[in-house]
Amino acid sequence: MKSGRKRPGARLGQHFLTGQWAARALARAAEVRAGEIILEIGPGKGALTKELLATGARVIAVEKDLALVCELRGTFKHELASQQFELIEKDIRDFKPESWNLKAESYVLAANIPYYITGEILRTFLTAQKQPRAMALLVQKEVAERIIARDGKESILSLSVKAYGVPKIVAKVSRGNFSPPPSVDSAILLIENISRAFFADVDESAFFKIVRAGFASKRKLLASNLSRKYGFTKPIILAAFAVCGISEKARAEDVPLQKWKCLVQKLTVNSEQ
């Protein structure tokens, strides 16, 4: 007779990492520097935690599931006692880096996170006041490929990540490396050189408003979307296209990050005149 009790993590959509080679590859990907802290999201049963601690860094892990917290306290009791490891029972969505003395670009984010909160985690930490220096994440393979725009087609997601850092896929991780196995394969996504430098000469809020307008209807041309959703006149749009080297027939997905930046700069200057 089956028990009605759910296993730890089941209700949170977690697929525990069992492939230790993948945990090791993720831990090594961010090339942790002396004195840095690693913030781990959702340590689960500790497969990744073990490899993160092996780097010699101090690890702060945030876990929501009380049953898993209790298990982790037993597994890493020596590391907890030595203060190399700190375990926080909290939903990562309620976690504030500044509350735990994490300074901008002085820590690395590492995680095997449930697929359904991938976008939220990326957005929260890439736009945080105290940004990590780098992020090494196990995410759905298709999402990782969309972020790096492997097919040459940009998206709101890919542009949003690239505006803050440099993403690359470190390794593919098949579904057999998890328990229970998810229905799709994963990939280790590394985002390096995270900062707000891109926005030194373009307004951050205006950039994302115009990008969202540009992607409002995927089938329509970029010029049509900008005219319909943002209210720019066609002459202003086409003049900006000419300066930025964007085809009049371009769709939003055809325009790389730097040309988007140029476009936003030209459009916002014209709208203020």
C-alpha cells in the first residue's frame, strides 16, 4: 500500500540532480575566485552543494522545503559547524541579497532550479541592486538555446539576458541525470560579466518597453509593431532604422542586441524633440 506522503521536493516541481559529473561541471563553470561566496538556490539533496563546497568557497544555500532542510543539516553538519556552509529555510523569491551582506559582483549564483521559475530567477538576479558576478544554472535545454539564440533568432528572453551579461552553454545534461527524470533534457547555462554597463548610455526602462513593443506580434514587421504598440510614426521609425543599419523588412527576432540599443537611443531622442 502506497503512503499518502509526498517525497521531499515533489510538490515544488524539483528534479533532484543525481549525475555527479554534471554537478561538478556546473560548480567549475563559474570559476569561483578567492573570497567569493556562492549562493545556491534549492540545494535539494545536496549533490551540487557537495561540489560547490569542494571549490573551497563559502556556500549560502536557500531551500524552501523543510524536510530537505533537515536532511541537508545532517549531510553537511561539519560544513555548517565550520561556517563554510550556511543553510537558509526560505523561498528564494523572498530572499534579498543585501540582507545577507552579499555585495554586487562579489558572489556567484549556482542552481538546479525548477523549470517553472527559471524566468523569474533570471529576472530577479540580473536586475537586482546587488547583482552576482556570474550565474551557473541547470535549465531546460530549449530555454538555454533560446537565451544564446543558437538559431540566430533573438527573443525578449535572449535580449534581456544579453543586456546584463554574456551567456553560453557549458554542457548538455540528459534527463537521465535527474530523479525523477524530467520529460526534457537540460543544459548548464553560464552567464558571465554581469553588470549594468550596457545601460550606461541608454535608459533601462525605455529599452525594455520598446523591445516588448517590437515583439508584440511575431508575424508583423518590427516597424509595424513599433508604430502600432508604441505610437512612433513610420518616418521616425524608418529614419532610426537607416541610422542603425536595420532593414525596413526586419522582424524583431532579426535584430541583434547592439542594433536594438541604437534603435532605442534614436527613438527616445526623437520622441523627446
